[in-house]
Amino acid sequence: MTQFTYIVENCDLEPEADAQLHILLGNIIQGVEVIEGKVSGEQPEQGLIKMAQALNGYGSYFDHPHWESFDISH
């Protein structure tokens, strides 16, 4: 998680974008914890879905050319 800490501590975005980035990273961290088995009652697949949902939201808040969402409807 050192990389996430570095990103948060060295973030130089506008306040709204900064807040969205922190939410996005928090959701990704939660997904990783589920995958690693640190969240009781949840299967690793649920962590992967949580991470994909977080990344899908990225395109709604950040202008990233050619960003594509994940199809998680299966």
C-alpha cells in the first residue's frame, strides 16, 4: 500500500478531482483486501468486481483519452 500512500500524499489535483481520486483509490484498496481474504464473508470475485466498478467510475470524473470501462455484466 506504500504506492497508494505516496499518491495520496503527493497529489496535486484540484480539490474536487482530489476527492474523487481518494474515493477511487479507497475502493480499489477495499477490493484488494477482499481478494486477499481480509474481509470475512466475501469471495475474491467480489473484490475484483469492486475494483472494476471503481475503475469504471474513473472515466466519469477524469478526462482520460481512450479510457474504456470494464464490462462486468457477466
